Amino acid sequence: MKIVLSLLIGYLLGSILPAYFLVKAFVGVDVRNVGTKHAGTTNVYRIAGLWPAVVTAFYDTTKGVLAVQISKAMGQSDFIALLSGYFAVIGHIFPFYLQFRGGKGAATSVGLLLFFLWNTWLRFPVWWFLSDLFVLLSLVLVLLWSSKKGDVVGLFVLPALGLLLSLRKVDHLWFLWVLVGTLWMINLRNVLEEKVIKLGEAGWRVLIRPSAFLLLFLGLKMEKEKFLLLVVIVFSIFLLADISRLISRRIHRFFHEELENRIYRSGERKKISSMTLFLLGVLLSFLLFEKEISFAAGCFLIFGDMTAKVVGVSFGRKRLFHKSFEGTMAAFAVNLFVAYAIFLSGLMDFLPVFLGSVVATTCEVLPLSIDDNVSVPVFSSLVMNLF
């Protein structure tokens, strides 16, 4: 019964929306129907002014933490206390007295996340904390400078934060990932609503690029010979599709003109697709080098190249060779984080994987005659192997 009461208190605390009550009292309108139509601090500030916004921000940020502390005072376990805190998020999003239509839950989730991070990082050695903070801040600052959009920054930084603390093996990881997932979905919704990201034609290929990580993970865990056989088979299928498309006019017309959801870009009408070249790059890297090195190089290719494309196409302003300076800097920040994560995982020492990240970024931006899907994994693997 105490558990139910604890969760109910969390929900009720969360369901109290200062944004709704203060705007109603000061202006006489429903905050959910004016301005941005969000029951959040920014909308309150635009409609009712500074002090109602301050009160809204303070309570929305702290009510989840308050729910956790009340639950602990009732003698509940850490699991129930943290769950009570998340019930405050649920209450904020689905208040019973407003037909279950409240705010987004971002401020309450952020408050809980900061509370979690404070209690977690306090237990770290100082140099752990400083190195983690440096890498994360580098990622935040570069992405914020290049995109000027906090929601875009969150799409990259939130998963990075979750991965970082997972590698640190902190307690209550389930709660961390629940908060990270909630905030990530809120950021994604905001980005989609504002249409700030441009992916170009066949943009879905950029979005599914991280799924290729599964291939690298198999390469790390499988016997080398079996993995190479698997990649050869997949590569052969993609290469055969490319050759058929380039030789047969009927197949070419189907893929490039008749198919509604394009698989190939217009720039690939007369050449091998980047999907096939990606598999070739992975194949050569795992064939020539140790799997830990190839895994790191593949991660640079997946995440760094994806970041360069997303940021460059959407926010690129200054040209750097045939790419954008903003996209290149964002790619380097992501590659640096990847190098740091691989170092924390124990797969490689920091110096070689850091140099690999530098070479990978360089290969991505330079106008080399070799496609970067091949040059990034091969040349970065070569440099890491030398060290």
C-alpha cells in the first residue's frame, strides 16, 4: 500500500502545472491554446511575463526530485523512490484534471537527470569527472555552435551521456536510460515539429546508419573468418544489385524513376552506391587489421560521417573543400567522443584511438579520389595499427 501511495504522490506532484494556473490567473487564458501551445516555461514567459515563468521553471524542474525525496522519507527502496520521481513526469504529461493533456515533461525529466548525475558523479574520482565533463562539454559546445538548436544537441548528447555512464557501470542504469529516452523523444518531437533538420533525398539512409553498428558488434564478437564470410556475402548482394542497376535500363528505371521511396540517390545513378562502398570499407578494415582497431574505425565511419551529413546539410554555412566547416567540426566532436568511449570500454589505449579519430575526420573532409566510405576505415585503421 505504501508503494502505491508513493507512486500516487509522485503523480499528483507532477500533475500540478504552474504554467496552466498562473497564466489562467494572470491573463485569463489556457496556456495550452495560445503561443506555442505548450505548458512550459518559455510559453509562460511570452504570455504572462518573468515571474510566472520563474515559478513555473522552478517547480517543474524540482517536483520530480521532491517526489523522490518524499518516497525515501516514507522508507521506500531506491527503485521505488526513483520510480516515484518518474511518475511526476507522467503526471506532468497526463494531468487527470486537464483531460490528460499537459506539458511535454522536459523540465521535470531534466531536473531528475541533473539530480541523478549529481549523486553519481560525486562518487567518481576527480579526474574521471573532469575527463567525462570535458568530452561531453566539447560535444555540446560544438553542436550548439554549429546548429544553434538545443534540441538538435540533445539528439546527439543524450545517447552519449547514457553510453558514457553505462561504461562507468553506475548504479540504477535503468533510471538513467528511461530519462535519456524520454528527453530524446521530446527533442525528436521538437525537431520534427520545427523541421530544422534537412536530410536530402533518400534521407532515411542517414537515419538508419547507426543500425550498421550491429555489424561492427558482430565483427567484435565473432570469429574473424566467419565474420569476413558474412560481410563478403552481404557485400556481394549489394554489389550485384548495383551492377544490375547500372547494366539494365529496366532495373535502373525502376530504382531511379518508378520507385516512390528512393533507395539510391540521384548522384548514384551511374556509380556504385555508398552502401556498397561502406561494406567494402568494413570488409577491407577487418581483413587487414585486428578486430578492435577495425571496430573503432567502423564507429568513426558510422557516427562521424552521419553527424557530418546531418549537421552539414542542415546547418552548414562555411565551405571546407566539398564539405562544410560546421559539419566537419561536429563530426570531429562525435569522433572524439567515440574514441573516448572505446578507451573507457578497455578495447584500446587512448592515444591510438584518438589519432584514429583525427585521421577519420580528415579523410571525411578532404577531397580524396578514394570514397570516404573506404578511406575513413582503412586509413584510420592503418594509423591506429601503427601505434
